[in-house]
Amino acid sequence: MSPEQYVQDKAARSGSSFYYAFLFLPPPRRAAITAFYAFCREVDDVVDETQDPGVAATKLAWWRKEASAAFAGKPSHPVMLALMPHAQAYDIRLEHLLAVIEGCQMDLDQTRYLDFAGLQRYCHLVAGVVGEVASAIFGREHAGTIAYAHKLGLAMQLTNIIRDVGDDARRGRIYLPVNELQQFEVKANEILLRQSPWGYSDRFTALMRFQAERAHRLYDEAFALLPEADRRPQKPGLMMANIYRALLREVEAENFQVLHQKISLTPLRKLWIAMRTNWRGH
């Protein structure tokens, strides 16, 4: 299997909303974003699929060495072999890859965030930096597009956090800030138990509504930051944003019943949203 086929299979198997936006890119940009996304999936899977934290930390350390070796001209993993031919053309730098790895390391080192400022640091690494790289691959001319990409990455990561409260609790993680749990009088144990009637209290629903409202504000702020000159090349990012925001609205429509299930959109609906965004341009 070629490195290009490896990353293509990795992206397709993920079932991610990102994959649908990639379909609308010209081949060189599609190859670059697919390879970069496959890298992100590889390091994220280390944390999510490795039971022993020590083993996971060792694997992340290996990825740090592999990324550094790749930028020194000696890639060995299929993902890096597929990514490196695009690094210079799309300004993909070693610091970007190390930041993503650092974000995954945070998942090993802590399972709680005291406040939103702390959570934002995590989101910057695992989503904001990813958004910055993606925006460069899609094509950007205006420096303001970087700020848009970071804010959009934050909004999308918060959407993931809202959707995945139950899944994360199963792994012993709660991303919702501790001071906000206290504000709404929701105990961490209520979330970790993931059981009714403890989980789906009015307090929990109010807490989740607060999270969703913040995410919606961030989507609106991100869209307002996108320079008109870059709107056309950034359409793949807008496709992803519209898919994620539709997911957020689906979670709201289900009254935040996220502790016992993972709410999702069908592949057909994701594709339709991507196509509609492509037609409308926003």
C-alpha cells in the first residue's frame, strides 16, 4: 500500500465530517489535507485506543521523533511520507505537528480543566492549530483568515466536547470546566455515572445549554472574522463548520441527551450540507 493510499484509507475510515469537505478540493490540496488529517488521527488514536497511559506516552514520544526526523528529510511512517511532499507548498511546519502532539499529551496528563481559559489552551493545540494548517492548505491570502481559523477550530472543538460528554466520561475525562460545573451545581460524579435520573437533571441541561450558547457565539464570531477575499478558497472550512453546527443543533434538539449515546448526522446529511455550502458559498 502506498503512503497516499494509506492516508486516504485512514481518512475515509474515520467517518469524520472533515472527509466530506475534502471531496470538493482540487487534487493537490486534497492530497495535502488528507495526509495532514491522517497525521492528526494517528496521534489522537494513540490516546483514545491505548489502554496503558505509559504506553500511550511512549507512542507520542515516538511521533515527536518521527515528525522531527521527517522535517530533517528522513520520514519513515506512511503518514509522514505522504505529508512531507506538501509541507513547503502549504507552509506546514514542524511546530504545527508538535503542537497537535502536545494537545494529545494533555489528554494523558489531565482529565479536568479548572476554567474555560485552561480548556481554551487545550482547544488551541488540538483544533486551533489544525484550523490554521487547514486554512493554509485550502488557500489564504489575508492574515485575518488565521484568526478566523483559530476561532472556528475552538467552536468546532467545543461542539465535539458537547457531543462526547458521555464517551469522554467513559474514559474518565470531563472537559467541561470545573468552575462551570460548580456554577450549575452539577457534580462530576453525576456525569461519570452517565445514568438517569442523576445525569439528565435540569441542572445538567442548563449547563449544557450554556456550553451550546457559547459555541454558537464562537461560530458567529469566526464567520465575522473571515475576510471576503478568502471566502471562496475557505469554502471547505465553511462546509465543516456548517456540518458541525448542524450537529450542535441536533444535540440541542435531543435536549442534550449525550450521556448514554453519541448523537451524529448521517453520511448523506453531511454530504448534503457540504454540497449546499459549495453552491451557496457560505
